[in-house]
Amino acid sequence: MSRTSELVKLPGTVAAGLFSRKGFLEEFEGALNQAEAAEMANLCAAITLTMEMQGRLLGRLADQSGWDGCYGWVTWGPEMAIVAIHDSLCVVRGRQVSFNQMVGAMTASAAAEPIKPGGEGEPNADIG
């Protein structure tokens, strides 16, 4: 079974896909048509590359390493959200999804190690 087939089954997920760093749609399932899915892949690649660039700039400004990688990102509006982890994307209904579960499933599907944003006892320590 494909990665997107597994991701689109997660509660609250409307669509799931894989994108290349160049913005090409590699795989897709869900409620978007092919043109919308291709635009979503392009958008996710562009934002991911921008986040990576911002991390490199923060590393230089802070004179610290560790800002280089972009693990993923989430953005949401009143009803829907986009979650991008590595090369995968999910379009979800924001009130029907557990973002912890979503990030965990997307991380597992990408066979990647999550980066914990907070230490034990900190508000975001359980993300990923």
C-alpha cells in the first residue's frame, strides 16, 4: 500500500500526497483534483525550501548550528490546515485532527526521526 493511501485514512484527512523538492507531485489521493493537487505540491515544496533557508539564516545570526533542517510545518485557516513533513503533505479538517497523531504518522511513513521542539515538561515536548 502506498504512503498516501495510509495517510489519507487518518481521521480528519481530506487529501494526502508526496512532493519532490522541485515541486512536482509524486503521488496523491483525496478530494482535490489533479490541478489542485499539483498546485499544493508546488506550494509545499516552496514553503519547505523557504523554511530551510530561514533556518540557515537563523543559524548564522545566532552563531549556532542546529537551525539547518526543516522537519516540517503546519498552517491552518478557519476550517482546513496543511501539514507538511519531509516530502509528504496532508490537507486536513483542523477541528477533526490530532496534530500529534498526524505528525507522528507522517514521520513514521517517511521513516524519519522527529525533532522534539521542547524539552520534558515544556508545552511542545510531545509533538512528533
